[in-house]
Amino acid sequence: MEKAQEWFNYGIELAKEFGPKLITAILIYIIGSWIIKRITGATRKVMSKSKYEESLQRFLLNLISWALKVFLIIVVISRLGVDVTTFAAVIAAAGLAIGFALQGSLSNFAGGVLLMIFRPYKIGDLIEAQGVLGAVKEIEIFTTKLITPENKLAIVPNGAMANGNIINYTAEGTMRVDTTIGIGYGEDIKNAKEVLLAVLTSNPKVLQDPPPSVNVSELADSSVNFAVRPFCRPEDYWDVYFGTLENCKLALDKAGIEIPFPHQVEIQKQG
């Protein structure tokens, strides 16, 4: 019984000594978290009014949020009575060890900073990098998120993005759609060009500046091939691509212009 009383008294003493510190630390954390949300919200409004790019906004807000959270944690720990100097030394030593273990992550962070400085792409751009083609959904501190044409989410490390080749299809505002249409050798080339060009100029999603072009690109084994090249906005690429193939086929059929079958050459060789 006496032992239990001793433990109870010891608990009371601990509660008297550390209770106020613990309660104060909890209050500091709650109030600090609320203040951080207010600061990031106000910063977001200022950036929006200043017309910062969305990708830069998100990157800076993440950076500010994490920095403030680390500062808040240090304040909370110091309020609990932990020596911040000793704690900082421990964190520095641990940070050094973790830094060696997470060199890739640090490289990705540095890559993210470089991407924000040089801005080779922004949110919404259609890009191709590291073997992935997709629209930029988000640029985070360590990674870039892309939405592929198949509506899949691709997450690419920023270190690789910053050090690799990037093709930005949106940067210039237009894209050229490359398709090949073949006609028989006995057909009138000039007439076929006029038919194909009429298909392009009649499509509202095909830009007239730069103008579309239709040119003979190859004298193949069984066909005269045309390079049919309309220009369009990046978001209209696939509509123009598929529409060009379909409408060119329909227009040539209507004009009575023969489109050779791909297997004709094999049949002729076998014959």
C-alpha cells in the first residue's frame, strides 16, 4: 500500500512539473498550426493576385508550409523543456546521416528548385520526358505528376526531369499533326492534293496559320504517299489526328481516288 502511495505521489509531482508544460506545448501546436494555415492561405491569395504561375504557387506554398511546420515543432519541443541546442545538434548529425542515405531525394529537391527557376514546363502543359508522355498535373517538391493519354497517373522524380531531355508540346501554342496518306500510281496527284487539302481546310480545329500542307513524301512500292500535315492547338491533337485519317479516306473514296491496300505488294510478289 505504501509503495502504491509513493508511486501516486511521484505521479502527482510529475504532473505538477510537466503538466503545465505539456498543456502549453499542445496549445502552442494547435494555435501554431492554425497560424500556419492562415499564413499559407494569405500567401496563396497574394500569389494569385500577383498572377504567379500555378506550378510556382504550389511549389512555394509547399516549401513555406514545411519550413513553418519544422519551426513550430522546434518551438513545441523547446517548451517541453528539451534543450534546443542539444536537439539541434542531434538533428544536424541525424540529418547528415540521412542526407547520405537520401541522396536521391536531395537530388530530386534540387531538381524541383531548378524546374521552378528555369520553368521548362508548367501545370497543364503536354510534355514528353523520361519516356513518359502526358499533361502536367502537379509539380511537387520532389516529383512531377503527369496524366498520360490513357488517363494514368505517372510520377516522375524531379532530379531526372531537371537532368534529362524534355519535349514541351504546348510551349509554342501549336502542334503539327503528321499523317501519311497513299494513293495508287494511276491516280492524278494534283487532284488528290486538292482533295486532301480541302479536307484540312474544312476542319474547324485545323489552324490556318501556320497553313496546313500536303506534299508527296515517298514513291513507295504500291502507292504514292503524301505527307499530310495540319497544325492545331495541343488540346485538339488527337481529334485532328483521327479526324484527318478518317475524313481523308472518305474524301478520296468520294472522289473515286484509289487507296492501295497495304498487302498488295506482298500479293504481287507472291504472284
